[in-house]
Amino acid sequence: MKVTEHIEQSKGKTRFSFEILPPLKGQNIESIFNNIDPLMEFNPPFIDVTYHREEYIYKELENGLLQKQVVKKRPGTVGICAAIQNKYNVDAIPHVLCGGFTKEDTENFLIDLDFLGIDNVMALRGDAVKSEIYFKPEKEGHQYASDLVDQIECLNHGKYLDEELQNSAPTDFCVGVAGYPEKHMEAPSLDSDIHFLKKKIKKGADYIVTQMFFDNQKYFEFVDKCRAEGITVPIIPGLKPISTKKQLNMIPHRFKVDLPDDLIMAVVNCKNNQQVREVGVEWCINQSKELINNGVPFLHYYSMGKSDNIKNIACKVF
Ligand code: FAD
């Protein structure tokens, strides 16, 4: 079922959903199930599965020269989606990237998803590969997520890349896109970022999931700005509980989001990461309760492959 249909069916009640990462190459799919199992009692209508593009590593050869190798450390997004739908009978939402994909790769990827009975996709640009500063699309790929949304919409209308295809079957994907309450790191301003977010919606995206934020006011202001710009689709808040001291520096650096001073000081005063987890869970419970009181359709948790703190939050919230 489509995310938009889940929202309609929930009739104003906030529902629980979460996102998982495929396991590192070499690990078993059981590691995924072990993290999903404890969260199923909260009846998530869908589970997102992230996509991880290739990375370049350099291996030193015997002669001292370096050899560039392409590796995918977390393959398996499509297989995990199929396994989730099969095992839990809930919708699995694969993330689909521009990065690393030609339009032809994208079309074939979407055909696989359609054949597997997947109803929703999250359309994203992806980041630059680690060795580069700026995002570079493939030669025959997409520069922006809005171009990817456009391709998905074309397929939803039966328009494949090969225009000579006759009687081609349309897909029927519901499309999610990313939104950034504190603006995307490359955007010159929040207004310009919302301008391009609107473009993704105009091209056919059906709902927005936000980047993590730790101050609900940022989310409320972002929603107000989006509505003022005429964006009417659901805006699902994404939440992540802090769990280590290291994240105090890593999160602002990597995701360009601010942490409120009260949260920072509470984490600084923790004696160990067990205490940090408790602070993070408590903070996230309070954020969740306030968001529910403001009628958000879903609370979407970034589990980062660990379910225990998400379970502790969900127990208090749902
Ligand atoms: P876009 O919407 O293309 O925007 C990228 C930048 O370009 C923004 O600054 C925007 O303002 C600007 N822009 C957009 N259109 C134009 C235009 N026409 N002209 C000029 N500027 C423009 N990454 C992964 O690798 N895998 C994942 O599974 C994944 N899941 C995510 C899930 C969520 C909910 C979120 C919020 C992020 C996720 N990401 C993931 C990270 C995401 O790929 C990065 O944040 C990426 O840098 C931007 O992706 P986007 O889809 O928002 O890009």
C-alpha cells in the first residue's frame, strides 16, 4: 500500500515507522531481522531501507603503487526489501539514488521493484563519493533528485526510456523525497532549498521525509514555510536519538544540523555512553510527544541498525 494511503487510513492518528541500513557485506540477513523483530509490536505500516553507493578504496600493491578499487560495503537494499515484505507483510521502501546510476540502471532497478510488488520508493540524489567534494552524476545519470522523480513519474505513465516500446505497462510508485528543516548542507539558503523541494513535488513526489532535527521548532517553522510556498503533501518528521558522546561533533559536522544547548550539556555531563543513550532516549520521547500533539502523520525513526533505543522510545510514545 502507498504511504499516502496509510496516512489516509490512519485518520489523523500518528503512526510509527523506521529506517534500517543493509548490513555490512559479509553479515547475515538475520542481523536485520534481529533489529526489526522487537519493533514489530508497534505496527509499522512501512520500513525504509537505505541505499549505499559505491566507495573507492586504494590498495597498496607489492611494488608500492596504489590500486583504486570500487567497493560496495552495504549492498542488498532490494533483497532486504523483498525479504521484509515476505516475512513481515509490511511495506518496504527502498531508497533509490541518482549517484552511481545511469538512467538505464534506474529504469531497470525500478522494474525490479515493480515486479517485487513494492509500492513506494524514496527518491534521493545521494552524497558525493567520499574522495570527492561535490556530487557528480554518472555520464547518463541524474544531477538532482527532481530529475529522478521525473523519471519515476514517466514510468508511472508507461513512458520508458526506449520510446519505441509498444503497450508498455505503467508502474504505480508513490514517491517520497527528502526535506531539510535546517536546509541541505549545499543550499545557499533555506528559501532556495524549499524552492527546489517544491520542484520535486511539482514533478510528482507524494510526500516528504525530513532530515533529523533535535529542536521541534525547526520542524514547525519548516512546515510553515513549505505550506506558505504551496507545498501541500505530508511532511513526515525524521528523528534520531543521540547515543554516543562522539555524535555531539559528528552529527553537526556530517549532517549540518544544530543541537540545542540543553541537549549538548546533558550529554557532556554523562559519565559514559550508557548515560548518553538514556539522555538521547528521553530527549527523543519529548520530541515525539510534542510532534504527536501537533498532529504529524508519522514519526519516522532513524534506527541506524540498532533497535533497543528506538524500542524504548516507542514504548513510551505509542
Ligand atoms: P536534491 O533534492 O537533489 O538536492 C541537493 C541539493 O541541490 C540541495 O542543496 C538543493 O537545494 C539543490 N538543488 C536541487 N535542485 C536544484 C536545481 N535544479 N538547481 C540548483 N540546485 C538544486 N543518502 C544515501 O546515500 N542513501 C540513502 O538511503 C539516503 N537516505 C536519506 C533519507 C532521508 C530522509 C534524507 C533526508 C537523506 C537521505 N540521504 C541518503 C542523504 C541524501 O542523499 C543527501 O542529503 C544528498 O546530499 C541530497 O539528496 P536530496 O535527494 O535531498 O538532493
